[in-house]
Amino acid sequence: MWGRRAGRRPKGDSREVGLDQLVAAGITIRRAIKSKPWPSKSAVLEHCAVWASVTSVATNATRVLGDSFVPYGISTSLSPATREALWVEPLNINGEVSFIGSYVLGMGFALGVDAARKWISEDARYADVLFPYPNGKELNGDPAHSTQRWVITFLDWPESEARKYPRAYEQVLRDVRPERALNNRESRRRRWWLFAEWAPGFYKALVGLDQCIAITRHTHTVMPVSVTTEQVFSDALCVITDGDPGVLAALSSAPHYWWAIDRGSTMKGDLRYTPTDVFETLSRFQPSFEQVRWRVRTAWTRLVMRVVEHRSLRRSRQVLRVAMACSPRARIFAWARLTSR
């Protein structure tokens, strides 16, 4: 028997090159702690622990996960194993849909919302390079998901193009270039006026969308929100380039939450949402045309019934006649209102 303790529970690549390989070689996990605070007040860390056997273990041997007995054993993700082995692969339907935001690298790119609006009011051209810059804290802490920070972005422009916006260029020259000059990567030192990682494929995928779905990468809530695409997203966010309310509803569900808990990793006790491990492997329900039509008709019926019940519109025959074109149930309800006068 041997034991292993890690700074965080094994997920994603660390699981694939660690426990997956050991179990495939015949190792059996007999006991495990999936996540537990590190036994020290000086460190805010979570750790996992694994006890395993090199030799075969009897079928009726006791296996313990945390404080619970698990009848079918322990999986390599340190979850209760099932009778059928879990096989997870990235799905084509989820490919090139989830992205991590831009890695800016340089606080000199940021400025306050009042300063940004003042620049734009004095010179409308600055609307080309100034955008709201939300992060994870603002996404979860503000009901409107608004941000008090804006950011200067020169996209992937050459330096000559950036100079056409002197106030923005001078701020980046003054506050960002000295910091970038110390960076280990030559490309970041040489192209100091640009973000360290712009993620052009991500912003290309946003073209044509008014709304997208954002999730804080380090969180204990795993709560997605619908936000406008007219902003620059920080690397603290995972963004789903889909504005469909149905997708938002699916990602707000308990199955997605528990899938993220099982597939994601942790950082200081919070879930670390990784798109490749969580979203790309998620099986999403695809409704048929008949199911979509039924949902639309049901939603229309509920809406019409609420409108008709509203006292201020009770005398409006025009609203009732429009309602009669929605669905059989709405027509019956509307006709009863018309004939009861």
C-alpha cells in the first residue's frame, strides 16, 4: 500500500498523467479525501489524499471516500465510482464555443469609468479603443454586472496605429512599457502596447452576437450570467459565445453545477472552472423542433393569460383578439373574456 497527498484534488491534465495512469497499470484506490483544508492556520489551501494498493483488493473490501463507504470503489476524480466506467471526451458541438478572456498584463491599460467617458466625450474616436473591463468579482457581486474599470485596447494593431490615439498611447507608454521591459518573453517586451494574450479567435466568435454567457473561473457558485458583448473580458472569466437563453438555463442547472464540481479543479477552496475539462465535455440537451414549438406556444399562452388578467388591459378587445392567434388554450381563455362582457 502507498499514499499520496496533493495540494489540490487531481483534475484535468494532472489526473490524466497521474491517477489515470496508475489505475490503468493495476493500482486500486482504497481510500481518499477529495478536498480538505490544509491543517495549518498559516496557509489557505485545500489538499487531497489518496491511499492505494499495488496488489489486487478483494471485491468485498471496504473503500472509504472522505467519511463515507462507497460500494463500487473510488474513481480517479476521487468521486464514488459507478457500475459503469465513466468515459469523458470533448464533444464537437462544444468546440470553439468556450473561451478564456484576454490576459492584459499591465495595470496601465486600465482606467476608471469616469475618465474613460470623459475621453470619449472630448474625442469620440476614443470609443474605438476604450471598453468596459469586467472581472469575476464584479460579475458575481453586482446585480447589473457593471464594472468601474475600463481598459485601453489596441487590438492587434501596429504601434503606428496606436499612436493615432495620443492620450491612450501615452498612458500605456508611461505605465505599461517599463513593466513589460522586465518580462521574460521577448514578444511581450517587443509588443508592449498590446495585451499579452488578446485571444483573437474568441472575439471573432463574438461577431454578430449582442449577448454572451460569462462564468467566473474561480468561484464556489458556478453561476453563469448573460452579458453584453460590447466589452473586453478579463482572463478571470470563461465566456460561452452563445446568447441563447436556453443555454443559459442549462448552465444554471444543478446537473451543470455538479458536472463542474466533478470535472473542474480547485484553487484555495474554490472551484476552478476550466472550459476544456468542464464545458467541452458537457452533454447539452438538444430539443427537437416539436419540443421547441411546444415551449414557444406554452410561453405565449402564459404571457397572454397574464396580460389579459391585468386590470388595466381587461377592456382592451384588441389585446384579446391578438391573444386569440397564439394557441388553442390562449384562444379559449381570450374568447371567454370577450363573451363575458
